[in-house]
Amino acid sequence: MTRDDLRDWCLQMPGAVEEFPFGDNTAVFKIAGKMFALSPIETDQPKVSVKCDPDLGVQLRESYEAIGFAYHLNKQHWVSVDLDGDAPDPMIRDLVEDSYDLVRPKRARKGAAS
């Protein structure tokens, strides 16, 4: 997966936007003001950091060399994925989508008690 492929995938999520709150070198993808992915732009090793279930994060780090702890993020809830490593592209897309789902606002169910 290339950096451009990653960007396109992130921006396909409904309501997703790309921002640069940490400077021009780090793209941050958000939904409703909450970050679901971030990726350095100018680097020899293209990567993305995504939020994930803590138990899944442990499994992923144990199973793939390309997946590790996310730099400067909560190590329990975020993983970093080398885009050109041993993690397959469909799985990277699934991880981005799962991260999006974890942070997007949940709609209140109709008829739910307030």
C-alpha cells in the first residue's frame, strides 16, 4: 500500500477529513474532530497509526513484523503499521476502517431513554 492509497482510503470514510495539526509532515485523518489515523508524509518508511482494540493490538504486534507500538500515542489502544511490510493491504484497509468505527460518533437509537 502506498501513502497515496492510504490517503484515498482514509478519505473514503464518510465525513473524514485530512488535517495537519502537528505540522506539514504528519497527515491526521479525523471524523467529527476525533483522530482515527495519522501518517508521516516525508519518511523513508511509509506508515500509519490507527486505533484498535487492545487485545487485537497485542495479537497484531505478535504476528506481524510491520506492526508495532504507535509513536507518541497510547500504546494500549494504538498500533503503527509499516505500509510496505508484511501486513497485507486488505488488513491495513480493515484496520483503518475499524479505527474509524471506534472513534466515529454513535447515533442514538430511536426510542432510547434519555
